[in-house]
Amino acid sequence: MKQEVEDLFISIDGISISYTDSGNEKNHPIIFIHGFPLNKSMWDNQRKAFWNKYRVITYDIRGYGKSEPGTKKISIDLLTTDLLHFMDALGLDKVILCGFSMGGYIALHAMEKFPERIIGLVLADTQCQADTQRAKENRFKTCEAIKQNGLELLRMT
């Protein structure tokens, strides 16, 4: 049983993606996908809760945490393609996906694009439609606040 929690790195589409990989390899892996503007560390408690029974993988999506942004315009479609390449690079044929907020958008899109690779889907605090204009404006305001003041105001406790 792998329980290491150090950051690992893998190259996907020419960028470095940071991830953790721990737990029991006998069952299907669970990939946890974080929300905006967070990173893979938001899943630390879930990783610890599940690693006795499952292989648990958390990763920083492109441009978040310790993963590089690359030069392509970030979209849910690009992040979903990254997820597929990430799964391929790790040799994962079928997985359980767990997505929070924006991570849920990615997980839902993955279910649409390659349903044969998804054996379970957990969606937390997400939706199945595009954001409203107001939600988009609020996200841009959050980005500006982060640029000006850092993440301190958004840190989870």
C-alpha cells in the first residue's frame, strides 16, 4: 500500500502537472479534482480517509497549485483533455472521479467525452450548466483580489 504524500510531477501536453498518488492499488483509483481557486491540498482529509481501500490521486489542474499553466487558453475542454492525458500517462484505464465546483465541471465533461473510462462520479457543490454572466464577473473579481492581496483571504481552515 502506497501512502506517500509528497508531490509528484508528470509531463502532460508539454507542461508539468503536480499530483499525489497514495493508497491501495487493488481497487479502482479515485481521482479528486479541486475547484477554483484551490489546489490538490483541499483533498488531504479525503485522501487520508480513503487510502486504506482505494488508490487515491489528487492533482493540481493546469495553472493551479504547483502545475504549470502552459500557453493555451484555459477552458473546461482543455482541462478535460488534460485529465484524459493524465490518466493515460498513469496507465489508468477506468477511474472514479470526484469533482468539487469547477472540478465537477471537468468531471461532468469527462463523463461526456470518455464515459467508458469513468466507473463512478461524485460531484460536490457544482452544476451542469455554464456560469451566469454575474458568476463570471465575480470570478474575475476574485482573480483580481488574489493578484492584489494573495490567497490569504481565501485559505480554507
